Amino acid sequence: MSDDAGTGLPGVVHVVATAADLADESASWLSRVSEEAREEHGFFAVALSGGSTPRRLHERLTGLPFVDAVAWAEWMVFFGDERAVPPDDPQSNYHMACESLLSRVPIIPERVHPMEAERVDRAAAAAEYAALLADTLPPGPGGAPRLHCTLLGLGENGHVASLFPGTPALEETRRWVVPGVADYAPFDRLTFTLPTINASEFVAILVSGGAKGDALRGVISGTVPAARVRPKDGTLLWFLDEEAAASMRR
């Protein structure tokens, strides 16, 4: 892996000029990866993320050339985390994905798998989602289900998915999905664990804007949750716009 941009981040780093360029670059990359997976395996398994930067990626995928070029019927869609709200709540990652992508492309509805984080028994919901992953996907490094791609955003405190600093979910090594706790509302979550993320063939972290400098520096120093995203038999990619990259130097 290489950091051709000289940021010091682990993995392969792509720095582009603007947030719009980031959406275009990451959409082009995801389109290629999905086609390679389809040709090799007959399907493409991806975990989507919440957040404004992933949303821009979703929206770009619904435009040309991607909306026509991508083999949407072969996609299997999962979610890396979810908030404990109903699926039609504006704060739901599933709701955002439906609004920005899933309702606008011909993905087969039965191949979209939302997390039921709104259930009272979140531990049971987490276990059932982990079983769904294990039953649907081949095992990867460490026995965790192997997705072709996990997409992530980056929080200002360096969290990814709903793996927040100092929480038990961050230290989980045996389970693939667990309840999580955020440091802002809605607090209750479900989240992939690090073993699940790190079993992916590709992990792409999308970072836009000037507010993530502390988090990015924390990745380099190894002090934030995102620093622990290191695919065991896969590739870590960063997509940053110039504003995000510049924030690391402040």
C-alpha cells in the first residue's frame, strides 16, 4: 500500500480538489470494484455508511454514467452501523441511503439488509444481523464474514461506523455486530466490529471538509478508533478533498 499524497495515513490515499471531486472519484472507484466483484463472484457485497460525505457518493452514483453502467441487480447491500430510530426517521442511515441511492437505482429490494437498531433488544438484533452476514458471505480473515467493500465516514473524534472512543464495542474481538453507544444523540446504535470491518476486501474511508484534522492526525498517531482499521487481507483506501488534507497540517 502507498500514500502517494504524503499525508502519513496508512493505506492508499487519494486527495482531490473538492467535495464534488471526492464524490466523483470514489464513485468511479466503487463502480470498478463492484464490476470486478461481479465478474469474479457473481455478486457485490457492500456495507454502506451514514454521513454527509457518503451521501454525496450515493447521489453521484445515481447520475451518469454510473446509474446505467453499474450492475445494480447484483449488489447485496448491508450497513456498517445504524442508529436506534425507526427506518423512516431522518436520522436513520437506512433512510438516508434509501433517499439518496437505493430508491433511485434498480437494486433488488430483497438484497438490501437494514439493521433493526430500533428494536428494544438490541443485543438480539445485533446477533441476528451477525448471523445474516455469516450465512450470506464467505468467511474472511479471523472467520469474520468477508464483504467486498465497507464504506466508512470519519467522525471528528476519529470514530468510524459506531465505534466510539472508550466504548466496549471498540474492543470486541469475537462478535461481528454489537450494540454501540455514541457520544451524541441518538446514543444507542448497532455497529460492525473491527474484526468485521478488517475482514473486508476493501475498506474505503471518505473524508471531506476542514473539521477532521484532529481525527486524521489521530489516525497517524494511532490514538483514535479509525487508526485500528487495518484490513487483514485487503486494501485500505482514503478519499480526501483538499480541505480535509490541509486540515491535517494546521
